Amino acid sequence: MAPNGFGALWNWNRFGDGIHTAVAYADGEEFDRTNFTVTTFGKEFLSGKTGTWSINDFPSDGDVTYIQWDQSEQNFVITGVE
């Protein structure tokens, strides 16, 4: 198997709120595309904010999932499930 692939590090908030389309090309030919949605907090990078929340009945009835805002990830992370 040949090692191949691609990756990109990008701040998706720079696109702004809404639906966008990513298109992949190889040798000038489109080979795939997908839509993605960006939702920002009105800033390109949210800083100085913290918080932890519980989500009842997720992923199953009776479960409680705990999430926390992670500034470095610019995302919520799961911190526990009971």
C-alpha cells in the first residue's frame, strides 16, 4: 500500500458563519467535495472563556455526559459520562 493522504490546519472561523463547500483536487481534477457548517461566537478565536455543562440522557437514557470548553481546541470536550 502506498502512503498517501493530505491534511490541513485551518481556523474554520475565518470562513464566517454559514454553510461552505470544501473541494478536493488532484492533478487539477476535482475528486471530491463536501459541505460543512461554521458556527462562530462572533470572533475568529474565542479566548478567556470557561465553562462545564451536563447533558442529561446522552448518549443513552439515564446517562449524564459532562462537557467542558477547551480554549486550545476551540471546541467542547467530553470530560465524563455517568
